[in-house]
Amino acid sequence: MIAQVQKDGEKWTLILVRELRHAPEKVWQALTDPAQLREWAPFDADRSLAAVGTTVKLTTVGAPTLHVTETKVTRADAPRVLEYNWGGFDMRWELEALSGGTRMTLWTNIDRRYIAMGAAGWHVCFDVLDHLLSGTPIGRMVGPDALKFGDWQRLNAEYAKQFGVEAPSQGRSH
């Protein structure tokens, strides 16, 4: 996975790029279908995210307190671009067909204090997504479960170093 940060004044954007060995249509389903999101994403959706203008309730999974936000899908160009807001964070997914797969890019604005944790959390989610798409699901790992996952601590430290931020020891995983 490739991770980058863009700074625009006080606004920080985390950009994550992952190449998957699956067609964009299959990846699109995993990004928009509530049943598939439940297998890998850090939130549950009460309906599909595949249509512009749809209002969807997103429930954060693994948060210390129940956190439900309502979002409206602002862009859904299947199977290429998906945009919505999750809990105050703009989410933009882009899928680009590659020979034998898809380059998936996520842009999300994020609090600077959580940038390494966010990158590590999404990295783990993308690993789980890859297993799901390959037909070998390993189950969602978010929140406290992700923190216990061996790779998470290493990833958090590596991303903190890459981005030049301190790695917080506790807190949110996304």
C-alpha cells in the first residue's frame, strides 16, 4: 500500500493507494454493498452507497461509544468514483482498471493527531478487504480488535515515522 499526506493549511488529507487483483466492478460492490462493508469496513451502512443522493446511516464499529452519522452520497460513478462524508470526514474513492485488477485510491480528510493511526487502520481494513475479494474472508478487524492485531502496532509506528508525526499509543484506530 502507498500512503501519502497532503497538507492544505490546517486541513490534512490522507491518501491511500492499494492495488487489488480484482475487477473494478467487484471492488465497487465491496465499497457500496452493506453486506460486504460489514466484512471489512470500519462502519456499517444501513443501505447501499451506490446511488447519488441516497441518505445512508453509517455506524462506526469498534468505537468506545455508539457513533451513528447520516450521510448523503454525493457522487457515485460506478465503478469508478464514490464520494460521501463519514462523521465529518470527506471520503473519495477512485477505482482505476489495471491489467488483472484495480488500483483503489482513498482520499480522506483527517485530524493530524490521528493520521498514522488512520493509515494503519485503513491498511488493516484493506488487507481484510483483499482476503474477502479473494474468497478467503478473515473477518473485520477494527477498533480494539485492530489494535490487538500484531501488524497494527508496527504499521502505526511506520506511518508515524513516514509522516513525521508522533505515534499516539492509544485512541481511535480510524
